[in-house]
Amino acid sequence: MSQKILLFLFLLFAFQVSFSQNEKLTKKEVFALLTKSDSLILQSKYKESIALSYDALNHSFNLKDNTLIAISYNSVAGNYEEILEDNKALALYEKAIDYANKAKNDTLKIWFYNNIGNIYLNRKKNYEKSLEYYNKSMVFAEKFKDTGSLVLIKMNKAFVLFEQNKQEEAIQNLNYSEKYIDYMRFPDTESSLYLLLGMKFNYLKDNEKADLNFKKAIQISKINELDSYLSDAYEHYAEHLFEIGDYKNAYVNLEDHEEVKSRLYNSDILKNTQLVALKIELEKSKKAIQVMAKERKLQSDSLKKTKIIVTLIMIFLLLMFFLLYVLYRNNLFRTKINNYLEDKNIELSLAKEKAEEASKVKTQFISTISHELRTPLYGVVGITNMLSDEHKELADSPHLNSLKFSARYLLSLVNDLLQINKIEENKVVLENATMNLADEINMVTNSLIFISNRNTNKLITYIDPEIPEFLVGDKLRLSQILMNLISNALKFTQAGEVKVSATLDRQEKTISYIKFIVEDTGMGIAEKDLGKIFDKFVQIERKEDDYQGAGLGLSIVKKLISLFGSEISVESKINEGTKFTFVIGFDSDIKKVNEIINNIQVDLSANQLYKILVVEDNKINQMVTRKILEKNNFKPVIVDDGYAAMEALNKEPFDIILMDINMPLINGFDTTRLIRKKGITIPIIALTAFAKDEISDEALSSGMNDVLIKPFEPSKLILSIENLVKNKA
């Protein structure tokens, strides 16, 4: 058994185990063919072996399995190598390597490169080439730590190096193989090993060990009928005996070598192998001729069909010419249309650019106005709360409560008016809070009583007692809807009545659907105008002394009601009045009500005295923020700008920083970056009049921990401070 066959069987077994666990039965059958083919090589049945190899190769191509194709090419190449067709064998080994590359299977290359090296060593005596391929094989064997393959490769390299009189290098490779021979202990490898050891000790002038190893190589080869190994062993042993002067035994071993060589390479065997190769090629030629005959028949049939196809093509071409003429006429017309459309597209492009520029200006205007309105509103809301806190006798004053509500409503209205485009894009998200519907409606009507009195109207409210005491929903948006509808009704009614009613329409599980009706006896709306009253900036015809607004109220009402998942309807007659109706569902589950109430409670009972640095340039806002903090047992330190804040931080420690964004000298973002650059980790909350979505990203990236939009509920500020300080601790 040659080393090539041994390495083949070793790797084939490994791949067969791998496939048997993961692949289909057809791949197992291919491996069975390859295994049988190589067993026939050992029996010198080359014709049967090569037929099975080609069969396995065809099946591998059918399976489109590059790994199987590579192994099959290797098997075919092995057959040609055995029948002395070395050049064909080399060409087939190269194909095996190509398909191993396609399969990205570097393990196979250990085997293939070693086989090519064997041909260059044993057949062509090209030692440089053989070393080149053994080294390629060794790279992959070392990569996969394949000790068994390394044993064989290093033994092969040792043979080459001995032939090149590079004994020291040969011995280095041989020592490795001797050390790890148990990984590949087979008769042929043992015979090769002992032969190489004999050559090693012959070089080292240790005649006793050399003699012992040469005899072991001869003995193993005889017992296992390994004639090629036996021939080599006799030859090298004879050379050793000549060197030490034992000419008698040297001639005896040389004669034995010639006898085995003659038996191994006699002319009958050579003729037989050449004949087998010739028969294989003839059979392949017969198959090729049969294929050509079939192709000729197919060509004849194809020619008949071609005549029919040519006729059909001619008819088709005539039709195509006609169609081309029609298309040409159409193309002339289309060219005119395209030229017209191109001109219009240029006009549209210019209009689009102007619209985009206007949109940018509008966005910038909205952002600026939003900031400028929210800043004074923070003062209004804050001072209103201060009045309520400092003058307890005014706690139940309807005027003060109306002022508070109006300020809150004005803030909501400012936000929605300045960001109505966001409402249209569904960017306004409803909030969930608990509310008493009667209280909310009464707060709205109380804040509008002055309009009612001015126009000598009677304002009537009705609240269905069946409505649950507490509901969950966005009470601010509901108040905004009612405020718009009721104020419109009062403004366009003189010495009449405005009725506001809320009744329980239906109950579905925990959802209470409330029907709201706002009805007046005023001037009414013409039928032709009913379809456009909800459009933006639309005002119907009125008398000169009528209330003049922006024409946004009903547009906002419609969009807010749609956010609640509902619709509004209107009925009206000129000089008889108008009636608006809509239904909104609110959650009345008492568990959810209690959960929301508990979640919004802020623990203000802590005795911890937090020291807070407030960075704010607006004096009114400084006063409001100071009052909020002192009321909650915090100690504020107020500074006007970012540089003053840095000086304050250098002088004393603080628990938290409240940072305005729009300040002179240096803005809040840059101030925060300076603070973080100095390694100060105090939590920072941005207090700003800018819209939150405009600054959130930059605020967080600069090092801020939270953002609150002015004006805000004091409880939200206190909750944020408590959470950030506790989390830092």
C-alpha cells in the first residue's frame, strides 16, 4: 500500500463520517463508490476502479457538490498515476485542487498537494518540484494540526532531502515522523520509517543502528508484500554495505533489489497498464461518438423547426414594421407632450424650491416665536402660582382659578397654533390623566363668563349624573376643544342662550363614551359654508363688529377630536343657531384611575436640603424658579450666565444644576460641555422655552441629564430633581 493511497483512505474516512451525519443518502452512495474504487486500485483492477471513479465524478456534478467533485477528481487521478499516465494524473490533481478552492475546503489540499509531490519524487525525479508541493501540503496540515498527515509529509520530504544530500534537514523532518509515528502506524509507513532511519544512521556512521533499521525495513516489506518498498530497502541497504566495505552482502542485496525491481516493472505489467489506459480512452471516445450522433440528429430536427421559425419570423417582422410606423407617429406626438411636461416640470421645480425656502423660513419663525412666547408665559404661570401660595385667602377665588386655567390654556393654544403642522402629521400625543368632567367643564365656562356677560348671553351647562366621577384622558386637550366651541358660540350669539351638555352615550367594558353638545341660538352658518368652517384660516362672512380671529379654532378642534379617535358634526340654520356634536371615549376603570393618581404623586416630605445652582438670565424667571425651589425646601443659588456658573462651581459644591439654554455670552449647551470637560458629574436639567424635540439630541450629547420645557408643572421639576440626585447617590 503506497503512502498516497494510505493518506487518501485516512482523509476519505474523515469526510465520510462528516457527511454521514449531515448530508443525504445520495452523497453516502458517492462515497461508497469512491471507497470501492480505491480498494480495486490495491487489487490492480484499474479498469473497474477508474470506471467507478468516473461514475462518482458524474454523480458529484449532478449533486453540484464541489467537495465531492474534488475528491472524485483525486480518485480518477490516482488511477492514472497507478497505470503510469503521470501527466494526466497531474492535470486531474490540479482540477481536484480547483474544486477544493471552490468548496473552500483547505483540508483536502493536504491530500492533493502530497499526491502531486509523490509523482514529482517517484516518477519524474524532480526534487525541487516535489519539495514545493510537499511544503504546500504541510502549510494546511499545520493549519489544521493534522499530525497524521504531517508524519507522512515529513517522511516524504526526508526522502527528497536525502536524495539532495541535505542530510541535516532530512534528519530534522525524520525526527518528527519518528516521534509521532503512532498517529500513522501502518506497514508501509513503518517500512518507510525504518528505511529512512537506516539512511540517517548511515550518514551518522552508526553502522550497527543503520544495519538494524535497514533489516527491519526489509522484513516488514517482505511480510506485507510491499514490493516497491522492498526494492528501495534492498537498494539503500546495498549502498550502505558498499560504504562500510561489506561487498559480499552488498552484492547479495543488490541482486535482491534487481529481482524485485524486475518483478515490479516487467514488460508484461507495463504493457497491461498501457492497454488498460488505452481501453479506457477508447470507451470514453465511444461515448463521445454516441453523444455526437445524438447531437447530429437533434441538429437535423432543429433545422426543420428552424425553417418553420424563419417563416414565422418573416411574418412577425412585417407586423413589427407596421407597429414601428405606428410607434413613430406616436413618438412624434409624445415628444411634443414631453417637451410641454418638461417645461411644466421646470416651473414646478422652481415652485418647489420657493415652497421649501418658505417652509424653512416658517419653521425658523415658529421656533423663534415659540421660544419668545413660552418665556413670558413661564413668568405668568409662575407668578400666578406664587399669588395662590402667598395669599391663601385667594385659594378658592374663581378669578384666580380662571387666571390659572387661562394661562394653562394659552400655553396649550400657543403650542398648537405654532406647531399645527405637527398636529397634522400626528406628532401630538394624547396624555392620560385623571379628571372630574364636571370640574373641567365648569372651569372652562367660568373662564368664559366675561364673554357671556358682554353679549348678555345665558350660559347653561348640563352634566349627566350617570357619568363616572373620575375619568382617564387628556383633560387639557378636551378643555381646548370645549374652550374653542363655547367661546365661538358666545361670540356669535347676542342676548341668547348657549347650552353645553355632557351625557353618557354608552358603556363598553371600562370605556365610558361621553356625548358632548355645544348649542347656541346665534346668527348661524350658511349651508354653503358648513363644508369649509373646519379648514385652516377660513372665516365666514360676518358683520363688521363681529369677533375677528385667526380662523384656526375649529380646524384645531377637528384635528384634536380626530386624535381622540372621533369625529365632530355640525348642524346650523341662519338666524336660528348652531349645534356641534361629538363623542369621546374615556377609561373609567377605578384601578387605572388610582394607579395614575399614585404615579403622579411626588414625595415632598424628604428633609434632605439640596443645594441647587440655577443658571438663568431672565430676572422674572429667576424669581419664579427661586420661589418653586424654596417652597420645596431646596437652597437655590442664582447666576446670570455660563461663566458665572463655572465660577460658582469652583467655589462650592452643588447637588444639581438647572440650566437655561438661550443665554448671552455662552449658551447652556456649551456651558454644560465645559462643566463635563472639567470632570464634574453633577446632574444637569435643561429648563428651556424651545420645543423639546428641537433640542433633546443636542442636550443629551452635551452632557445634560433631563429636559423640561417652560412653563412646567412644579411637581415635574421636583420629581426630576429627586430622581436624578437619588440615582447619582
